[in-house]
Amino acid sequence: MAASDRCVPRGDRLRYFNPAWNVSATSIVTRVRALLCLLLTVPPLAAAAPAPSHYLFVWAMEARHPDASTTAMMSPDLAARRRTLGLGKDFLAVFDIRTGRSFGKLVAMLPVGRAAMAHHTNYAEPGNDVLYANDWIGNRTYVFDLRDPRHPRLLRKFGSVGTYRYPHSFVTLANGDTLATFQYSGGFNRAPGGLVEFDPQGRVLRTASAAVPGHPDIRPYSLAVAEKLDRVVTGSADMMGAQVSHVAQVWRLSDLKLLKTMRIPPPPHWFIDPAADASEPRVLGDGRTVVVPTFNCGLFLVRNLASRNPTLQHVYDFGYRTCEVPVVVGDFLVETMQSGHAIVSLDLRDPEHPHEVSRILLPPNEYPHWLALEPGGDRLVITGYGALATRIRFATIDRRTGTLKLERSTIDFTRAWPDGWQGSAIPHGAVFSNQ
């Protein structure tokens, strides 16, 4: 019987009257039934969907010549790079992204330092509202307080940590600490870097080297943290493309002990190596399963992650040859296919047998790189190269089916900026606000 059928008031045969109440038993029963009806038909407040994000935080840099070649963009020569791109400052921008006339309005801009390469931030706004953002080639990281999203504050900045240099990716842990990958140690591209853990005040708690004998090409890139298993998985890929790596690494989270350097198994009969350069490991929705994509568009599953001998299994090939930042959305992994001008969602309910469920194609002059998910919502934000070098796109995903849809709305980064900069800027890391 439907809830609405059970809630229809019926005539009561039992009646009782108390003058002190001045109400009949029939009326009481009817009211109780009405209350039960309300409880049955109205979802509890705790189950209500989170409100959409009001703001988008974007880490970007001012650039008069954003169309400069990729070679120029990756040059470690800071003076030549700044001259070629016509760089100004790194800055954090805050945009209103509520549906309606205010969408895309710039509500705050916080310039912080001379730009070299505004790059990655946290992949989502941390629960403590403290965001890390790096200028990679400049070897400079900025830490922002986002508790008042319309008025972001710079908390601190840092460069190298001991021998470790050029941090790349950041994950905030459940206790408020932040774990970061550092690409190098001892200088620019001289030796493998490692992991550094910061407490909420920015103090260094511990460091750990990724160096392993026989593997000189290890370069920690991004990381996935499976706190349920006390494990961290890091990819290995050089930002400069100076060497190729064929490993991913497993660490114990509690003390950052390196447990295993896993060779990525090369799938047979491949002309282009999909096992090269593990990029962005991700923890799936169960909090225990980790997959490792590569920049050459292979996808590998970490087997027996909690054991002493974890291994990698090839489970999927995306069909392109340059893949970038992914995001996990419930049962789905959404991956940017830069060389295919596409974004693809995979059903990973059976991680050993992923299958594509949806794909969106961007215009042929847009090369997607960064992807981030609205917390609890269905929106995705996209940044990249080509025509995306100065523009942000949005898409949506159906969390039940994995179906992707490209939105018409965009945010243009060529404008008059509040600090006096006239012209273009290049966005990179972008995350939705928690409120």
C-alpha cells in the first residue's frame, strides 16, 4: 500500500471525550495519522541534497601572450619564460557561480607574487577551508584561508623544504594535516623528490624520500590517500618530460615509510607505451580501492593495497595518448582526454572491468587538463590549453548513471582586472566552494 493510501483519515469507531482536553479521541487519532503521513512522505532533512556551491576559486596568472608554445611554457629559464608569455602576477580569483544573472561575476582577486607557472591546488576545497596553490616553475607555494570566500586571505608561502623542491600536488588529511608531493631533491631535476607532511599551521611534521636504487627516474607527481588502509599511492612523472618513469609507489600514511615501488606492467602489443608516467592516482568511493592512470592513457588497478606486496594490473585503455586530471564521482571515474578534446566517464563498480558510459567532445581547439567536482553537486569545472588557456568551461554529471553534459556557460579570463592588469590571464587549478 502506498504511503499516501495509508495516510487517508478514516472514520473512527472509538470515541472518547475528556472535558479537560476538549478534544475527541477521533481528533487525536486523525492528527497522529496526519503526522505519520508527513513523516512517511517528506524526506528527512539529513538526507537533503547539499546546496550548490556559491563560489569558484581559481588559481591563475596574468599573461599577455597566453598562446605561446608549449615548449616556452615548460622552460625552466624563468626570465625567458616570463618574457615569452608576458607574465604578471599569480593570483587567486573568486567567482560567483550561482545560477542567474550573477553567474561569472568576479567577487575577489588576490594577487600574491610574480608569476612563473601557476599550477596545481588541492583537488577540492579542504574541510578546513585552507587551500594550497603552487607556482611550479617558480618553486613557490601559497596557502590561502577561504573561510570567508568573498575575502580570501594569504596565510603563508614557502619554497623548498630542506632538500625537497618543486611541490606538485596536495591532499588534506582527516586530521587537518596536508600531504604534498615534491618532484625533486637537491636541485632542479637532479634526483627523486618525496613526500612532505605539514600540520594545520604549516609546520613540517615529517618528510620521506621517494628515491629507490635502480630507479633514477622517479619523480613524485600526484597522490591518493586511503586513510582506511593507512596507505598513500603516488604516481611518478616528470613535469618537464625530461625522462620517463614506469613505476608507482605505496607508502604507509602513519609514518610515511615507503613500502613498495611497483613496476607498471606493460600491456602486450602496444605501439605507444600506456604504462609510462603514472600521473594522478585516485581512491574510489569505497575508500579502499585505488586506480592509477598514466599520461599515456592507460588505467591500472592497485591489487592488495593493504598487503606487503601490492601490485598493479592493467584494466583499461582510454584510446587516446595524452590523458590528464581525473575525478571520482561516486561509482564513476571521469578523465580528461587532452589529445582527444574529450572528457569520458567510466563505470568502476567492477574495478577490474571498467566500461565507458558517457563522453563529451570539446571544440577541436580546446585541450582539457584540469577537472574538479562540486562537493555534493553535479557540476564539473574544466581548465586546459589552446582556447581553454584563457577560459573556464563547465559540465554536469548524473551521479546515478555517469552521463556527462557540456554546459554552455563559460568564464572568460580576458578582462580588466581589479589590480590594474588589462588583458588575459591563464587559469589552472580551480575548485568549487564548500558553501
